[in-house]
Amino acid sequence: MSAFGNGGGPLDRVRQELDRWLDTARTTGERALDAVGLTSETRPATPAVDVLETETDLHVFADLPGVAVDGVDLALQGQVLLIKAHRSAPAVMTEATKPVLRERHALLFERSVTLTAAIDPESVRAVVRDGLLHITLRKRPEIQARPIPVQRGGEYPPVDPSPTPPIS
């Protein structure tokens, strides 16, 4: 009996899974490649991003493996942070270089992140280290939480009993 027979063995399950992937690739195009972690060299990859919020700041972390600091471009449009980055081919890659195995290609990354607070554009700072981009965005002072003092007192202030006029 063949390993690819109707017995439902492990190789048959692998063949069925590959057929399913190929069918998905035919129907959804490059989105299927993204789903399994493959991207084309001409289409930008979408880096994984975390956004963390503190009382005063937003912190955005983006995975940009192999990207040098001069390969990163950032822009702030209103409350949308635009991240573009380019990973270049290794410096030893010239016309005279013969690749023996090549899985790491030059790659373009693009991502837009909608921010949850108004940002002071003059305070944005970004650092690339070990393939991780860390962007610190200071919230505008009017957005930051402020403590409200509570006093101990005698009586509550009187409440105006008159009804509020209807909104027209």
C-alpha cells in the first residue's frame, strides 16, 4: 500500500494540508502568503506591534529584524503613527557574490497604528535596538490624568432644582 493511499496516514494528512494551502493561495492571493509568514519581495511586510499606555505616554514596540537605524522612517499624521522601514541586503551581497542558500531578502516593512490619545508631536522619541523599534509618544497635557483634590466639609452645596432646558 502506498504511503499516499487512502489509509489516512501522516503523509496523506500532509498532502491534504498542502492542497488546502494551495487552494487558499489560489483564492486569496498574497494574503495567504502573509497568513503563513511568507511575503513577496515587492509587497511590504507588516511588522508585529505592541502598544502600551501609561498615565503620561504611549509606547509602541515594533519588530523590525535586521533593520538599521537609517532604514526607519516615522511620521505622525493626526492620531495615526506611520512606520516604514527597509532591511537592506547584506553588504557582502554584490554581483560577484554567489548565494548558496538565500532565505533573507531585502524587505520593506509598513504599518500604521491608530493612537488612543492626542500626542505632543514635539516629544516623540524612537530607538532601534536588536531588531526592536521602541517609540515613546508623550500624551498632550490636557489628555493626561490629573488628580482631583477632595476636601472634607460640612454640608453639600445646594443643587439647583430647576429643570435644564431642552436641547433644540
